[in-house]
Amino acid sequence: MRKLIYSLIILVTNLSFGQSLRELYQEGLKAYEEKEYALFQEKMYSIDTMRPNYPAVVYNLAGSYALIGDKEKSLETLHKYVLMDATQDFTKDSDFQSIVNLEEFKDIIQKQSLLKEEKTIDVAYKIPLLQIHPESISYSKKQKSIFIGGAHDGNIWEIQQDNAPKLWAESPKNSWSIMGLEVSQDEKILWVCTSSMNNFQGYNQNEEGYASVLKYDLRSGKLLETFALPGGHNFGDLISDSQGNVYISDGTANKIYWIDKESGELEVFIDMSETVFNLQGLTFGKGERSIYASDYIDGIYEVSLNTKEIVKVKIEANDVLIKGIDGLYFYKNSLIGLHNGTKPNRVVQYELSENGDSIINKIILAQAGALGEPTQGTWVEGVFHYIVNSPWAAYDRDGSFNPQEEHIIIGKIE
């Protein structure tokens, strides 16, 4: 287990949870080295409570339960770990000696094997646009155009049928990495959300945490309005309803903003900072009565647009762990989640209960193999299209962008 214990340094360093988490880590490491396994379990459990679903911590927690003789908890936690990371070979880890011969342990190994199986990608487009770092995608039925937003260049690109991509709009002032695109339902507006991050080629450290929403005339490409906020924000996705209202997720402030059609102002719609860790994808539920929002760390939440009540979607299906969902899409009383925070990454359709508050089944639509880092999707003439290989892994430590591939792949699911 030593390798994953030391990988906790990455958690502490990169996510900066403060002195209390660092102290817990040091205490847990010391307890493990001194074979004080009950104390080691206590520290790993505390960290997992503070910041759930971090793979190294969950793995260590599973091992700690095995070391103190709690076989049931160890198997349960190891199963959870495999759902988030099926790539680790734990069969020879001596910490699991007490459970390695149990049938339940063998079942977990079998599930791990299934989670690594390739599900073939049906390719719709292979486009020479990887250098822009495509992150977001939307579609105009009227113009028969796919729009793609660049997280690296900050530009918007248009694709029509089999024609070569063309530049639709260059990055304007108060615009940074494009994280979300949405063609309005009346086909008049292209809404765009951007965030200032160090992967943006025009990155300015003084603008760290800035974010904006851009409103373009879809027909002319003219920028009509810009809504910008200073530091402390990361706009990751946006959706627009049939009335023309726009909702935006903020993964740093963990609030959903909106632009009310009547007021035309960018305002906080609901503050979820006491509930979630990292807001990502948004999608309307049935009849636009609610919004489903993915927390990249800890699940899916449903927000009533009328009462603003927040409810975490329950899991009533086997082998389901909602972690690492970026794009999220409602389809016939189910949710399609684009997971890029699991190993391997996957695209999963989650069937909902009749009232939409629970997940009752899952279907893996794409997994492993050619599936790189899926981010966002859109509906093209009734067929779901999504970005297969957004190149987030192509950035070096110094922020330089060096993608190994040449083409962005747009997959489709009939």
C-alpha cells in the first residue's frame, strides 16, 4: 500500500485543503508505518469524510479495514474504489491478506475486469482541431452547424457537414478558455461561458479566477453582450430554457448563476457551496421544472426551479458510483454522464425512477480503448454527439500545451 499512501501527497499539495488535512495525512502515515492500524483507519476515514471519493484515500481506507479485521467494510470500500479506478492491481497487496481468498474479493476482481473492457466508439467526425483544445460543443438545427469552443485558444469554430472547420468568432476582451456553448432554443443566440485558467494561451495571472458569459447573435456572429465577474470563479457549463433564461455552473464558487430574460442581469440563482464540492454539468429535468447538476466529486443533485430545493439523487442500482462527471444530459427520464474523473473514463446512461429522484439502472455506452477524456456533448438531429478526447493531459507543469494527437474525435451514440 505504500505507493498509494505516498500519492496522498498529491491530494494535499494540489487541492490545498489546509493544515487540518495535512496533519491528518501525516498522522495517518505515521500510524501505518508504526503498524497502528486502527489509528491509520481513523485518519483515512476522517480524510474521506472531509473530501470524499479521492481514489488514493479510498484505497488506503479499504486496506485499513482489512488490517483491523473488518472484512465487510474492507470489501465494501474496495468495491467502491474499483468503481472509480479499475486500473490498480491490488491482488498482491499484503494489506488485503485477510480477504484475498473470499468469494466477494474474487467478485470485485471480476467487476474490475468488466470495467476495463473496451466499448467501441462510433466516430461521427475526426477533425484537425486538437490544437485549440476543444472542450465544449453545441449544434444549430437551423444552420446545420456544430460549434466547438477552444479551451486553449478561446475561439469558437464552426463545422458544417463535411466541410473543413472555420473560425466563427475570435476570443474578445473579457473572454478566456471556452468551457461551455449553448445554442438557444429559438436558434437566435449562441451563449458561451469562459473561465481564466493557465491553460489559456492568453493567460494573465492577474485575471486568475475571472469568468464571463458571452451572448452572440447566432446568424451574424456579432457579440451582443458580455457579462464578466472578477476572481474566484470558474464557469464550467451553461444551459438555456425555452423562455430564454440562461443558467451557468460555477465550479469554484459552487453557485448556479443565471441571466434572467426579463432583467438581463447575471445574478446568483442558487448558492450550493455548503452542499457540493465542484459543480460541473447542468441539464434540465422533465418539463424544465428542475435542473440536474453534477458535482465532480460526490454525485448528482436536482434543484427545483420553483422552490430552489436541493436534493441529492439517490442510488438504488448496483455498481454505481457517481464521480468525475463533467457533461450531464437528460434523455427520456435518464441521465447521460460523461465521466472523465474515473479510470478508465466512460460514458454512462443512468435510468431514473419515475419521479426522477433516484438512479435505478445503468448502461455503459462507451469505455476505455479510444475513449480519451470526454467532456461535453450535444444533440445533432436527434443523435447524441460528444467530444471524445479533450486533451487536458497535454499540458506540461509549466502550462505549455503539447498534444500528441492531431485530431479531435466527435463520437456519436444512436
